[in-house]
Amino acid sequence: MSHHPTQTVVVTGDRTTGPLHLGHFAGSLQTRLQLQQEHSPFILLADTQALSDHQGDYRKVRQAVIDVALDYLAVGIDPKKSTILIQSMVPELAELSFYMMNLVSVARLERNPTVKTELRHKGQDRDVAAGFLTYPVSQAADITALRGTLIPVGADQLPMIEQTNEIVRRFNRMVGENILNECEALLSDTTRLPGIDGKGKMSRAAGNHISLSASSDEITAAVNKMYTDANHITIGTPGQVEGNAVFSFLDAFDSDSIKVAELKAQYQHGGLGDSVIKARLNDVLQALIGPIRERRAEFAKQPDEVLSMLLCGSAKARQTAVLTLHKVKTAMGMYYF
């Protein structure tokens, strides 16, 4: 890294497209809970970006901002340690991303593997919102405006970090000084949580998720439906652990790894029914989600306090973004008087 900032600044966030689920918990929320102990992370509710997912369905996005904020608070993200901000309340992010759009070609954006994959999922090609195609630029603006140096991401987001650093280098070269920081990715050690159907990763779009606000009955129903091993017909048959969603979930959430290893051995050997491992997983998930659901319901009773917390966080983050933008515009000679 050419420009070593003195302090580690963590920037992370979610596109607000709906309430969060266990995939988010395993992939990012647990990491954030650890990071807030020694850093003061910025956590971004990316509502302007989410508008490009929904081609402008702003009602859905507005509700999702509140939903995700409640999920954050319910899992234990502490506004005294983490700064939670709403993207649209920091207009400097949009302005910076507009300048950065001139530092990246359409071809380069279309080549970004993350964008490519999502375009394929959406089944759209040229018909996608322009805002969606440029979301790596928007992400680069979020990270750099807040002076982010350490960015917790899943492996599928690595191309975003690479693209951010390309834009930073181009900008610094263009103005002839190191105004913006490069950043590095902090990879989560949890592998992607599969969907309950065992197909691909857990996602709301695929409907194969368990939300963090799931009721006790919803959790049980999801666990009962969960994909195990299609060839494991009778209890006596040896079963497969690889690709077995129940074991993936036990690996992610069961704190007794010795017991899980024993169950795996027994399952592979034959003599262990799906109902036994599902009952165990159901207990584990009830114990995990129950308290989250209850805390969420408490916070949901205080909507004004939640909004005021988001206002404070956005105002605090905005101070940093204003300074960064001032440096950027000064370097570009964009103050005329």
C-alpha cells in the first residue's frame, strides 16, 4: 500500500433490500460484533444503492432501512461503539461517486465478476438500471469518503475492493498526490451459508432463508424442510455430510464442535436418522434466534429512538465525508472563488 493511514478504519454495510437472515449473521454480523470491540466501525445502510436493486421501489427500501437497523440492534451492534449511518443522509457519498464515475469505463464495470453474477441472477442484461451497473463506484465512494482502510467482505465481494483500489490509484495519479486511501479486505472465516434447500447460498430472492426475526414455528418448519442427503433413505444407510445443509448449519452455529464431529461420524457410518440431527439443529437455532427476536421486538416499540440513533450516526459519518470531499475538490481545483 503506497499510503499508510495511521489508524484502522473499518467500513462495512448492507444494501437495504429487506430484513436480514442467518446468512448475514454467519457471514458478516458476527465479524462486526467482534470488530466493534477494538475499532469503531462505520456501518452503512445502503439505501441509495438498494434503489437500483428495486428499480426505484422506494417504499420497499424505506421499510428495509428500519428493518435492517432493528436487526443490527437486536444482534448486539452497539451505536456507542459502531456508527450506523443511512447512505442517503450523507449526500457527499453521491457527489464523490459522481466524480469517480469518470475514472472507470463501462467495459470495466461490466467485467466486474460480482456485477456479472448478479446480472445473471436478475436475468437482465442491458435492461438493468444504470445505477446497478455503477454500484462498484458507489461502493468505492462510500469506502473512501469514510477513510476506510479495512473492509470486512465475503470472498464474492473481493472484486469490489480491487475496483475501489483501482479508482483510488487513478484518482491519486490524476491529481498528483495521495488524497484517497487504498483499503484491504478482511475476509470472513465463515464459508457461505447454504440455503435450506441445499442449493446455492441463502438468499431472500431464492426464498431459502431463515430470517433473524423468524418465529419459533418458522424455525422448526425451516429445519424440517432442510435438505440433508437424498440417498439417506433409512436410518441404517450411511449418509453424506458433504453438501448436507443441516451439518453446514451445525458447523456454523453449534458451539459444541466435538459433539458435531461425533454426529458426523455416526451419520457417515449409518445408524443416525435425519430427525436426530434436525432436532439438534432446531434446538441450536431456537436458542440463537429467540433472544434476537425478543430484543428486536423491544427496539421496534421505540421507533423514534431508533430513528434518532440513525440521525446521529449519519451526522457523525457526514463530518468525515465532508472533509474527504473537501480534499478531493481542492485537489481537482473545483473551488472557483
